[in-house]
Amino acid sequence: MWLFKSSIGRKLIMSISGIALVLFLTFHGCMNVVAIFSKDAYNQICSLLGSNWYAILATAGLGALVAIHFIYAFILTFQNRKARGNNKYAVTDKPAKVEWASQNMLVLGIIIVLGLLLHLFNFWYNMMFAEIIGQPTMGGYEATDGFSYIQQTFSNPVFVTLYVIWLIALWFHLTHGIWSSFQTLGVSGHVWFNRWKNISYAWATVVILCFLAVALAFAICPDSLGNISGKVVPFAM
Amino acid sequence: MAKNISFTIKYWKQNGPKDKGHFDSHQMKDIPDDTSFLEMLDILNEELIEEGKEPFVFDHDCREGICGMCSLYINGTPHGKTERGATTCQLYMRKFKDGDTITVEPWRSAGFPVIKDCMVDRSAFDKIIQAGGYTTVRTGAPQDANAILIPKQDADEAMDCASCIGCGACVAACKNGSAMLFVSSKVSQLALLPQGRPEAAKRAKAMVAKMDELGFGNCTNTRACEAVCPKCETIANIARLNREFIKAKLAD
Ligand code: HEM
Ligand code: SF4
Ligand code: FES
């Protein structure tokens, strides 16, 4: 199958799994911002995405995407090291137009995975996992009380620092990753290259700011957030 | 007015692909700065021969920037810091200063094994071209130049792609040892013209398959290649190759 056997095919796997993850992150970032304004609304989203079959299915899909992206990152990097050979240049001079992120995608990716594990431990384990195993109050709050878990996590400055490092790595990864995936798909050229590049920076910045805003807001003034109350009924379930 | 400069040259010595290799260095004195880089190496070799040492091996042919044979990695940049759009043979000593140390290395990439010193085997590129970088269309007798209409923009773009001289600087600069800038330029020069379209899908598949078979890396869009290409090829070519290849595979 050419997807696995050709270099462009393997890049396509990287590109499509990457874009899918970007779309997920975009949704997740938007969703998080709700917590700044309304505890009720945020927790309602949490219960909507609780341990329903569709949420579990989507989570499994996400896990598969991360796994595919991760495995191919290592396959590509391994093949590329081999293609490059063992002889290092004694003197190297990096041209200005080469972005730092583009040469460090694997390292950035590894930081992202470590952050992801921390994140799963802080939230998913106490929320979806707790519900699945039938101990919804395992983490000290109700499994659907995402708001309280946010408050708890970001009351700890160590977690805030780790999350900020994580988000910075993610930002760098995305500034290169987004335009790179469209380049890989072949939907780029003299004109669109610059457009995609600007879109990458703008998109990555907006998404990361959404996450950062929540982390920092809860680190600085946890008690004055989420006060808009009342039941929100987005659609009849 | 030319002025003279003196400098140290550190050059790579390696006896064949298996040898570990090492740097030798030599003091160059009073070299006029309108000497070309390759002329300077000729002077180096005469001095080495006079001293009874083995001359330094490097590749070159036309010495006028069109053949793509000269291939030296100078002070960390393939072809050195020429004005972009020029090869090693078009680099002049006026780009260096008195007292500099100039380091000369071969293209280092698994796809280009060292033959000796800074001469590397780039026949992999020929094999990629042989896999599909041509047209087999029977054109018959020459026809009127206007018989096939080609928009000026396409003709210009195809010409720009065709100006790739296969020097291999793109591979030398790439941390992934990828040959995508070369292959995409050679696919593009034909894909952009009506004469190249009938075999475009076949060509893209065959050339990419050969490139992969020869062990070149997977492009991760770092753009190191276009930054050093002496013919100013761009990664727009790579996007075009990706498009041609994916389309061809999906149509199978
Ligand atoms: C939520 C997390 C992630 C998102 C949204 C994401 C997104 C992307 C995108 C869009 C690309 C560009 C694909 C392309 O160039 O065609 C990419 C490339 C890459 N990603 Fe990720 N990624 C994520 C996590 C990871 C992880 C966990 C790793 C693992 C170590 C990783 C390693 C890489 C590498 C090495 C590349 C470069 C490959 C290339 O340019 O061909 N990424 N990523
Ligand atoms: S694309 Fe540029 S750097 Fe690569 S072989 Fe052609 S001329 Fe040389
Ligand atoms: S020797 Fe022909 S291009 Fe330099």
C-alpha cells in the first residue's frame, strides 16, 4: 500500500493525523474557555462528554490518532537519520528562513506527549475513567465537575508551570505543523505558501491562547471565575 | 582593484566511502581576492604537489555555473555564501577576509557516498532521472512553435524548474537527506508543459519510487534546501510533486 510504502504516503499519514489533532485541539480550546465564564455551562459540557458510548468512541479515536502520529514521527525520524548518514558536518550555518520548530518537531512532540500524560492523569483519569470504572467521585469531586478539577489543578504552581511549558512546545509544533501539513497535501504553491504560513501562526496562537487563558486565569484568581450561572440547554438530549 | 588575502584552509581528506576521513589544513598566502574559489584550490594543489603531498580532490567541470559538478560545503553552507543563484565555481575570494579559516567539506549524505576527499558519487540522481525524468512521446518532425499553446506563466515556471542542474546541494543541506527539491523540480519541468502531461502520473510515481529505493529521506518541509539552491528552486515544486503523486496514486 503506497500510504505506508512511499515517503510521500508516510508524510500524508503524518499530515492527516496532524490536522485531525489540530481540529480536536481547536474544539477543546474553545470548550475550555467556557470555564472562565460559567461553571454550570462548563460542567454541562463535561457531562455531555462523560462516559457515553459516543464520547468513549471519540476518545479511542483520538488515542489512535495520537498513536499513529507518534509512531510515524519515530518511523520518519529513524529513516531520515539513516538517509542523512553518520557523518556530521564540522561547521554548519543555519539559513535564516529555516524555522527552528521545523528541525525540532520530534523533540517538541515528545514534550507534547509527556504533557498529554500529565493532562490525562489530572483530568481524564478523574473524570471519564472514574465514570467508566464506576467510581465517579474517585478524585475527590464528581466526575462531571470539570470546573473543580480545573480549580484544583491550577491551584498548584508546579502544574501551572508544566502546563505553560507544554503549551509553548505545542505552539511551536503547530506553527510549523499546520502549514507543513498543507504543503504535504500538495495544496500549496508560490501564493498559498505565505498564506498557510500566516494561517499557521494565527491559528496556533489563538488556540494556545485559549488554553493559556484558562490555565493562567485559574492560577491567578480561581474564585472570581465561572460565576455566570443557570441552566444552559444547547439542544434537547 | 584586487587586494590580496591570506587565510587558513581546512579541507576534508577521505580515502573512499569506508574511510573515516579527517581534516588537513594549509596556510594560503597573498591570494588575490578576484581569484575564484576553485582557482584558489588549484593553487592549493600546486603548493601541495610542490611539498610532495597528495593533492586535494574536488569535483568540477564547466566552471561557469551550469553543469552542477562543483559541490563543496564551505563554512557550513553548500556552495558557500555566494550571492544566491550561484554554484561553488561562481564563488570568489572577495567573499572572505584576511585571516579567515575556511572549512571545506564534502556533501555529507548517505545517498552520496564519498569517492575521495570532497568528490562524492551523485549517480543516484542519474538513476532517478532514468526512472522517469523524460518524455517518450513521439514528437515527429518539428512543428510550428505556436502549434501548442502554452501560457507564458507556465512556460516560465517550467523553465525555472528545468534550470535545476542536479548539483545535490539540496540533499547536502537537508537534515533528512531528502532529495525532494531535486525530484520535484525535475517532475515539475515536465508536468507544467502539455508535452509532459500524458506521462505525468507515471513519471511522478516512478521517480518517487526510485528516490525512496535509493534511500533518500522523507521531506519534513524545513526549507533548508531552497535556502541553498544555486538555481533558486522553491518548495512550491515539492507541493506540486506531492499533488501529482497523491493524485496519481488515488487514480490507480
Ligand atoms: C496534539 C498533539 C499534536 C498535534 C496537533 C500535532 C500536529 C502536527 C502537524 C499538523 C504536523 C504536520 C504534518 C506534516 O508535516 O505533514 C505534525 C508533524 C509532526 N509531529 Fe505532530 N502533532 C501533535 C503531537 C505530536 C506528538 C505527540 C509527536 C511525537 C513525538 C509529534 C511529532 C511530530 C513530528 C516529528 C512531526 C514532523 C513530521 C513532518 O513534518 O513530516 N507530534 N504534527
Ligand atoms: S534543486 Fe537546486 S540544490 Fe537541488 S540539485 Fe537542483 S539546483 Fe542543486
Ligand atoms: S563546475 Fe559546472 S557548475 Fe560549477
